[in-house]
Amino acid sequence: MTGILCDRFIAPTDPALLAQSWCNHLAPVFEAELASDADLASPIALTTYHFGEALIGSVTAPTQRLKRSARTIARQGVDHILIQFYTAGQSRMGAARRSVEIKASQLVVFDLTQPIVSEAGPVSATNVMLPRKLLGDQIATIENLHGQPLDYRSAPVRHLSYTYLSGLVASAASAEAHQLRYLSSAAADLCAACFQPDVNQAPALDRLNKIAICQFIEQELASESLGIDTLITQFGLSRATLYRLFEHEGGVASYIRERRLLRAMKLLGAAGGRPRISSVAYATGFSDEKTFSRAFRRRFGFLPSEALEERLVAHRSQDSIPVLLGWMRSLSA
């Protein structure tokens, strides 16, 4: 008897209901809208296996627009990374004021705590969803790759990751419960290896420094005093060096603010109880509730109180949540 859980998209018998049924199935991950010229006669499939600490599967999708909005993020309260290895088709991703094209033989990273829009043609891909914490030290860089393509056919470790994940999908029916944590752990390690910087990309000391700084920032987010001066003292680096290390993020101060706000979003979305807005503000290093609410609204487009209400509404409908959303939340348990 197999020990692995499987969730599949089941097409309705009435073709007129196919588009809406597909969009409903994707709703736990993306707000989907099929294109008016989408070919619904071609195969459409989404298969997901629960490997205990990771969700792994495959998708074949028609032309569609996918969106992950700040309100969806607020309702779900998950802190996961989704990686898609494209095997066919292409799409255009828009995130953080950037727009890039993803093609076959490339992988794309989705940080599920950040908004994104994808305009996708017919696409086939292998998917893996992991809690951020399983990627270990790569927390220092993974959020910066949100919506960005990386070749995997020409990169040995990335190709190995794709081969392993697609092999898991092909053989999932024979997996047994006692094997799942080993299989998902191997998937997480291989995915983390995909994002090791190239040796020619930056000096080794810079890479190590940035990982150490980002880990320190995560540990100290609740401290109001966390800032540039603290990091200079802690790591013995100059302001110029700190800015250079975090230039892609707009500087280390911008990076700290972003991590604080994303942590706040997660705390507001956490299951159990109704946290006070002021408590979330202090827990993420803001000096007062007003400053926190202003920064939160500027980042996400709505107030922390609205995010909290979205999450409470979602919790009140727990009995009717889709299987896929329940599995996503279980990864955080």
C-alpha cells in the first residue's frame, strides 16, 4: 500500500465548466484567469504529491494569467518557496518592477511571500514547494531570485535537481511513508545547491559575509536597534562594503525593512488567536504601531488590520479549504 498522498486536477464532465474548475484548483497558489484563446482541448493537468516536508509534482497548463496578490499572501500566511522547472513553453514574469521571460530548460523561483504576475503561454513544468527554512543558508539570497529565470539544462547541479524531482514524480506511486522524509530532505538539499553563487560571480568572502549578515538580521529582527551601525560593529565592515553587498536590495536598510515587513505579514497570518497589531509591530522591530502601519501599507497596499481580518476570515472557513491549500499550510507545522 502506498504511503504518499496525491492530489490531481479532475476535469469536470461538462466542458463549459473546465475553465472555472481549473482556476479554482489553482486558487491556493495563484489567482488564475485563462486567456480567451486558450486551447482547452489540449491536455490540462496538475498533479501534486505530499512528500512530508515538500510538495512535488507536475503541471501542464493552457495559456493563462497567474497572479499572487498581497491579499492572497495575507490570507494564507505561508512562508514557502515554489520552484518550477520548465520543460515546455514560456511565460513572462513581472515582480518587484522587473519583467523577465522564462523559457523551456529554465527554472523560475517564486517566493510565496512576495506578489507576482505571470503571463504564460501553454506550459509544462516540474514543481517543488518547500518551506523557506528547509533551504538553510540560502535564505540569504533566495528571496532576491523571486520571479527570475536560471538555466538548468546547462548547469550540472540544477540539471541533477530537475532529474531527481522529475524522477520522484514518475515513481511517487511506489514511495512508502517511512521514506518520505529522506526523499524530501534530499529534494531540499538539491534545491539549495541550485542557488549557490557561481565562483566567478563574487568573491568567496563576500558570499560568506552576506550569508552571515542575513542570518544575523533574521535573528535580530525584533530589535529596534538593528541597523547599519549595529552591523558595522558586529561584522567590522564599512558602510560602503555593506551597501555593495546589498546593492541589489537597495541597501542594507531597505533589506532589513523588507524582512521586517515580510515577518510581520507572516505573524499576522499565523494560525491561532488574534495578535495585537502593536505586538506584531514590536516583534518586528518597529518603534510604534503608527510607524509600522504606515510602512506596511506602503509595502503591501493595505493596513495590518486588514491583513489580520483576511486571515481570520480564512480561518473561519477551514472546513472547506482546498486540499492543496491544506497541504501548503501543513508544511509550516
